[in-house]
Amino acid sequence: MSGWTEGGTAAVPVPYPYLIDIVTKRYFDGVDNKALDQVLDCFTEDAVLTEVTSNTVHNGRDAGIAAMFRKLFADFSAIWHGNFVHVADPATDAICSQFTVLITPNGGAEVRYENCNRFYLKDGRFHRVYVYMSGDNLLRSGDA
């Protein structure tokens, strides 16, 4: 689809239940279960994920985003996302999700975050993702 813009009118809007499903049952379920293929399947090939609070940018599903998730999965023994509150706009293929994160660093104590993500979809996949974290950036660049 040419002329794609964040928050622009979708050529073919995805339904509200699809937006909730891709965020919770596919993406965050994959993150919590460290299922890299499941997580990456939610992104377009040329997706960009930005951790806004530290201005950390990960370019490309198979390069920067994949490396970031490999590092996250290696550095933390347990990850859980829940208590979701969503605001979805099917007309623009966008969804904002606020949620709790419980995450345990290897050899450390569980840490609680209250985060918010803004997802913009293109052709049914995440094309731009903005992550707002309540604590230190956990989405650092990984080893490619």
C-alpha cells in the first residue's frame, strides 16, 4: 500500500477484535513465552520499534527488532504482560495498549513496570511501534 502514514485512513481497516488479538494473543503471548517466531510474525519486514523514553530505535523485523528480542529473552528469566486497557481505532489500523509488566532479570528480583505501547499496522502487521516504559529501558539493542 503506497502512501501509508501512521494514523492515516486504512485502505482496508482490520476489525476491532483483530487489533486486540494481535496485541494480546499473538504479540504479548509470544513475548511472555519467548516465542521469537510468533513475535516476529506480528511485524512487517520493514517495521520500526522505538522505545520512546530513551529514544532507542530498532529498525527492521529480521535485523534490529529480532536482535532486541533475542537479547530481552536471554537477559530475563520470566516475562509477563497483563492488566490490559486498549483504545483501538480500526479505521486507522491503530491501537494503544496500557498494561502491567512483571519481569525478572536472570539472578535478580522481579520488577514491575506500567507501560503503554502505540501500534500502527500496515497490511495487518505492526509497522510502527512506540513503547513508553515506566522504568529503565529493557529493550536495548541486541547482538545481531
